[in-house]
Amino acid sequence: MELFSNLAMGFATAAEPVNILYCFLGVLLGTLIGVLPGIGPTATIAMLLPITFALNPATSLIMLAGIYYGAQYGGSTTAILINLPGESSSAVTAIDGYQMARQGRAGPALAAAALGSFFAGTVATVLIALFAPPLTRMALKFGPAEYFSLMLLGLIISIALAHGSVLKAIAMIVLGLMLGLVGTDIYTGTPRFTLGRLELADGLNFVAVAVGVFGIAEILRNLENERDRDVMIRKVTNLLPTREDLKAIFAPILRGTGLGSMLGILPGGGAILSSFAAYSIEKRLSSSPRRFGKGAIEGVAGPESANNAGAQTSFIPMLTLGIPANPVMALMIGAMIIQGITPGPNVATDEPELFWGVIASMWLGNLMLVLLNLPLIGLWVRLLTIPYYVLFPTILVFSAIGVYSINSNAFDLFTVAVFGGLSYVLVKLGCEPAPLLLGFVLGPMLEENLRRAMIISRGDPMVFVTRPISAVLIFLAAAVLIVVLLPSVAKKREEVFLEDA
Amino acid sequence: MMHRLNLRDALAGLIFILIGAFFAISTRSIEIGTAFRMGPGYFPLVLSGLLVLIGAAIVLNSLGNGTNESLGSVPWRGLVLVLAGPVVFGLTVRQLGLVPAIVVTSVLAVYASRRSGIFLAAAMAVGLTLFCLAVFSYGLRLPLPLLGPWLRF
């Protein structure tokens, strides 16, 4: 079968010593930053992006992917042990996980999280392998009109799934789209919004924008209330879950995996949303919902499976269509472009080793995480004693060197500062930064496909609704937008997110 | 006391309006074209118009929708020093070299924290310099000169 030969090729690539090494480094680093609050996978990948230039394409993507799903693992460890979620996607894990730890059941909680994540990772790897080829084949038939409609649908879904105000999310996306257009117009060579600076002729530096928006702004947020972390390291005994535990987590892991796999594909949601959704489903389905919040192991297994599955299936649109589902995937696309690979459906056919190697490496990486994490828990918790006043200067200096090394260009560092400041202000005013970065990456693609579609149709905008695939996508986009803006839904939506917060 | 205006929303909307207006004005020098043959200014003009409209909607929504929520504290010293970090690094790295740039940036960063002090700054400057040299110059072999032209004799 084609699937097996493809996966075999993937494992052959992933099992090359250099790839194993970088996969290991990736998941190790991912766990590390997952454990540490105040630095997430987006900022880390942005910082390391320039460095991957020295690696070959498959190796660099394998490492960056490892950082992303490794962070989902690391985040749960501290959520359970000290009620401090290292990543927002493990915030719900802290609810019941920490209660379990207080009852002396930290071991089973950690094991449930690890087993759930590993199972979800395995299933998601198979799902990617199953769905990527047909999606790629379909995407190859896409014309500019279909691409434009698909991206529009993606952006609107990400608005629907964004936290907080819908209007602000739309504004952030539009702002991102516009910032993405800065630079020389590809058709006419006209400089746009370059303020007369030569450095802006190629557009705003993507890495610099990402580091500013996610790295610097986050430091500023954390400086608002500097506190010491009281880290009490409890000795974790008996990691093994009991037979009852295993029975209790079986169904939640399956449900979490299914839910996460579906939500991960949608733009904007991914890991965070799926863990929240999984938790509320487990609570609703449970025969004894009262136990939730007091140490129910289902409340750990479900969300942890969901966030790992979601993190991994979010690779599907990136690998098959070249369209990012979240800022991390946008950075992955950036990494491909740095390597001279054009993201899109061609990657699977032109670079099969890279394509399948990255997919296979995810399974290997998940295996490493299980083996690596459980024995090293003591070490991860001790990392939390690193004070923030040591951590953030390190992040700042690393970011500066990383960004500078791309073009040896001081202007890129000014970009970091400007976007760090702007993003801090916007976050403070209740605007989520993720849609901005998504828009930034999609801006040029959206414009190019719009212009091409209009040229092909001789200026007839009906092209978007007369071509069947495009029509369906546009219809869905309109439906989602109307539903989100309906006053009753908007109200309900606000309640849901308030509950989460 | 009830506020009649949601400050957070009003400011956010205002920022969007200003940025949108700036981009819209900037498209004046760029060819707009028609829907058939879109010029380089067409899509940006549509987007900036949209941004101004959404910004206005956010501002309108903020009226009479007030809460007592304050904007929270702003770490002014941290804000200035952290944002100065990359800028100073960019200004120093070419002429003075990597080592001085790291030292200056890490000292700035340390003073952004309320826990700063001369001892900590010195320790971080030395530690971070060695760490970064090990990672970037030795490990990744980035071709950045350790000392720039101004410091070479």
C-alpha cells in the first residue's frame, strides 16, 4: 500500500542519526520551554528560525516541529505538579491534575497525561499520513479563486475561535494582512509603505515581527508583576496508574484524541481550544461530574490527549496546502521559505523525503517524550527555580542575535522593538496577537490569488461563486461569519470564553 | 463610579483607525487600478478602509459600555529598557562587535527588572556573553565578528 511505503520512506529519513539528534534536541528544548512560563513555542521557534538555515530542510523542520509538540508535554508537567501551566493549552490540566498531586496522586496524573499524549500523537501521525495525500491531490486542482476562498474561510474560522471580542479579532487580522503587504509589489515592482527605507523593499522581516509580537511583548507582560515563584518540589512516587485509573482514562483519551484531531485542523484553534473543549465534554459525559475540579483523572487524560492531537493535526493544512492554521505553522512556512522550498501541495511530490520524514519524526518524537519526560520530572521542576530576572535577559539577547543573524541588518532589530511595543499595547487593550501574525503571513498570498483570479475572470467577481469548490468555501465563510455576529451567539460565545478564563 | 466609556475598547479602536488612516493615505501615491486589473494599491486600500471601519465600530461599541476595569500597571522602566535592548544591540553590533553588543544589551535587560543591581548586571553580562559565544560562535559558527572595526587596533 502506498501509505506504508510512504511511511517507510518517512521513517528512513527520520531515523537518520542527524535527524534523530535534532528531533531529540527539539523535543528536549520544547519540554524545557513548555515547563517555563513566560516563553512559549512561538517565540522560541521564531528565535531559532535563523539558526535552522545551517541545517538541511528536513532536519530543521523536524527540530522545529519537536519544539512545538514537546511544549505541549512540558506544559502539563508543571500544571500538575505546581498548578502553574507552562503553556496556555495545559491550563485546564492544572484544574484536576494539581488536585491529584495534592492528594499524593501526582504520579498517576503525570502518567495519564503522558499516555494520553502519546496515544494522541500516534493517532494524529497516522491521520496526517492518511489525509495528507488526498488533500494534496485536491489542492493541486485549486486555482487562484479556490485558494482565495479557502484562505478567507480560514481567516473567518480563526476569528470565530479567537478569544474575546470578534471585532478586535477581525481588526487584528486586517492589520496583519496589511502589514504583510509592505514591500515591493510583485506584479509592478512598485514599493508600498516602505517609508523610503531600502530595508523594507523585501517587506517586513517575518522573524523580527514574530519575535516582537510573541517574545518581547510577553516579557513586558511578565514585568508587570514580577513575583518569586514558590516552588515546592514534592517527591513523585509510584508513577504507575492503577488498573482503575487505566479503565477510567481509556475513553477520555479516545474522545480527546478525536476532538483534538478535528479542532487542530481548523485555523486559530488548535491546541488551546481543543483542551478546553475536551475538558467540558468529559465533565458533561461523566457519571459523577462533581469529582471534576477535585482530582478527576479523566479531566487530565482528556484535555492532554486533545491538545497533543490538535498540535499535530494543525500540520495538515500547512503541509498540504501551504496555509498555516496557527502562528507556529506560519513560522514553519517561514522556515521552508528560508530553505528555498515553496510551501504548498507541491511539497509532498517534490520533497517526499522531507514531507514524510517530518510526519514520521513526530511519532519518534512522541516516543522520546514519553521516555524522556517521566524519568526527568525532577529536573524539569527544578528548572522553575530559575528566576525570571535571569531568564528574560537571556531571551532578549538570544532574540537579538537570532534576528540580526538573518540579514546582518540593524533595521530588523528596530522592527523587533516597534512590534514588541505595539503588540504589548494591543494585548493590554484586549486584542489577541495570534490573528495578526496569521494575517501577516496570509496577506501576500491572499492578494496574489485575488488579483490572479480577477485577471483570469476578466474582472468578474462572480468567479468566486460560479466555481463550485470556491462557492462552497465562500458559502461556509459567510455562514460562519453570520453565526459569529448573531447577537445571541455572540453573547453565548462571550460566556464560554469567560468560563474558560 | 460608573464609567460611560470602555477605555480599553476606545483606545484599541482609535489605534486601528489611526493605522488604517495612515495606510490609506500612503496608498495615494500608488496606482489603484480597476477590479479587473488591480494595481498595487487596490487591495491595501480596501484593507485600510476596512480597518478604519472596524476601528470606528469598536469605538462606537465602547460608548455606554463602560466598566470599572482599569488598564492595570505599566512597567515603564521595563518597557523603555526592554524595547531599547534590540535597538541598542542593532546599533552597536556592527561597529563594536558581538561581545560589546551582548554586554550592553544584557545590562539594559537586567535593569529592566525591579530586582536589578550592579552585581547581578555584571554577573549576567559575563555569563550571557560566555553562553552566547559558546552557542552562536562556537556551536553554530555564526560569522559575526566578536570585536568590531572600532575596537580593532
